[in-house]
Amino acid sequence: MVLAPSATQLPTYRIWGATVARDELLLLATLLVLWATLGRWVYKDAKDRGSDWAWQWGFGTPLTVIAGLDVMLLVVVIYLLVRESA
């Protein structure tokens, strides 16, 4: 049986006065890359399809992450359903 390490055994870093575990930093970096890439992809796809709303889709979709990651993914699904065919 493998036991998980305790919180005191995890490598941590002090950032802006907060103690953060290495795994949390990796998760945050991954989510930031997903966030930026998703907005760029939606904008490029909408622009390639000739949408007049390309910048709104590209800028607004990543902003919905404020409401939660699931809401942002729901907006992507909605975009995929309402976009014009090429």
C-alpha cells in the first residue's frame, strides 16, 4: 500500500506572501495555457469563417472562466453549435 505524502512533505514555494505547493503551480500554469489557447483558437476559427463577432467570441469565451471552468467549456460548446459552416 502506497501512502500519500503529508502536507509537510510536499515541496512548497512562497509567492506574494502565500505558500503554494508545486502541484498547484503546475495546475495553474496548465489552466493558464488552456485559457489563452482557447481564446486564440475561438477567435481564429470565427475570423476564418467570416464572423463579424470574431473578436467578441475570442475575447469573451476566456472571460467566462470567472464564472467557472465548466461555464467556459459550455460557452465553447455553444460556439461550436452556433458557428457558421465554412
